[in-house]
Amino acid sequence: MARIHNVTEFIFLGLSPSREAQKVCFVLFLLLYTAVVLGNSLIVLTVMTSRSLGSPMYFFLSCLSFVEICYSSTTAPKLISDLLTERKAIALWGCMTQLFFMHFFGGAEIFLLTVMAYDRYVAICRPLNCRTIMNRQVCVVLVGVAWVGGFVHSFAQILLLFHLPFCGPNVIDHYFCDLLPLLKLACSDTFLVGLLIVANGGTLSVISFGIILASYVVILLHLRTRSSEGRSKALSTCGSHITAVTLFFGPCIFIYMRPSTTLSGDKMVAVFYTVITPLLNPVIYSLRNAQVKKAMKKLWIRTTKLDEK
């Protein structure tokens, strides 16, 4: 069947139909998004300017923070601006673009979290060879692989959706363009496409989560031979990453590891992984890491001295 796109734009229903609630949400999400950008930018700037944060773990952390800014920026600015307007519309191509970059950055983050788990495995289980295995060139290549992996994942999702015809209703019960709500608007049978989309996103999430889980099982088995002080020090470097992995993969598995239907709670889950998780990651990594806090303090002192001059 030829591809039919009689629909030229989509209308979002948003988070709430209440104008008062939308005003409150505007202030709230504006503050949250500002905190996401500032918090993650601070992590990137701190790692870039601090000599004490030159290990692969902090290089990957700065890359993760940059991805978090990009990921949140695919949906949050549109959400915030729509909270001030009565008609929340987005063009068809704008919708596809938003969808592509959301899965691009989301996929890159999944691969990056997996790479960070491998880095923790090398640092704890093979400390003598750590600098050789995880040299700067290898780290850059691994980050490049994460970006390419995110692109391939997103391109596959868009390719599946792009050939669907949209010729009927154009109202999306969401605040951004997501795959499952769009499938409901297609003017054709989407059962197979829905299964392929869920398989793509779900397989990526489950395999990556499995690799991360396996890495930490090996790490825990290895730490049995260490002293209690050594175990405590090693696990303290893993705690932040485990928390970040749980916060990110939990919503992903909830969305994709079920039938391709939308649920009433999906919007709240989406708020969590598009705004809350990117906000929490800088807090998790800075509050639980003494080196990061010390480097931030030094950056603040240097900045203050420059302002005084």
C-alpha cells in the first residue's frame, strides 16, 4: 500500500487539561529543566578542568552528563512552551525529528551505561592492567561506539514508523511524540510493526541491562577475596552507577517489555525518564563521590577569584 500522509501535524493533549495545573507545571518544569542543564553542565565542566578527574570513569561520566542534557532537551523545551499555549501542535516532520533524536540520545545513553559497567569491571577486577586496557584511545572509541549504537537503534525505530500511513485522527494523548501513541493513529494494521518496535527497544534494554548485571556479579564474586576496607572502597565507586542504571532501565523495561499499548501511567513514567532521571544523575554522582565534590569546590574557588580580579 502506498504511504499516505494526509495528516500534516499532530495535537498533544499534554499532561493535564486544567489551565491552572498547566501554569503550575510550567513553573515546575522550567525549574527542573534549568536544573538539568546547569547540573549536568557543571559535571562536564568540572571533569574537563580538573586534573584529578582524569580517569576513564570521569571521562565517561562527563559524556553521560552531556547525553543527559541532549536527551532531556528533545522533549522538555517543547513541553514547557506548550504549557503556555492552548493548542499544542507539532508538524509531522517535527514529530519524526523529535522521535529520532529522543531514541538516538536514549540509545547512546544505554550503550554508555554499559561501557561504564565494563570500566568498573576492569578497574576492580584487573587493576594492574587498567591503564593499558582503558587508555584514552580505547575510551574515545567506546564512546564513539555508543553514539553509533544509538544512531542505529533510532534509525531502525524511525524506519519502521516512517512507512506507516497517517490519514485519520491526529490527537496524541501525550506531551511528546512517542512510538506507541503514534502507532494508535496509523491507518493500517500495526501489530507486526508494534512487535518489531518493542523488540528493538526491549532487546536493547534487556541485553544491555543483562551485561551490566553480569559485570556486577563478577565484581561481587571478585570482591569476596578482598578485605572489608577494600570491598567498601570498591563498592563505593559502583554505587552511583548502579543507582543511575536502575533509574534509567526501570522505566525503559516498563515501557517496552509489555504489549504495544498505551497505559494511563505512561505519561508519568515518561516525565520520570525524560526530566527526573537527567536531574538526579548529577546529584547522585556528585554527592556520593568525594573527588567530584572536591573538584567542584576547587572550580568554584577559581571562578570566584577570577570574578574578583
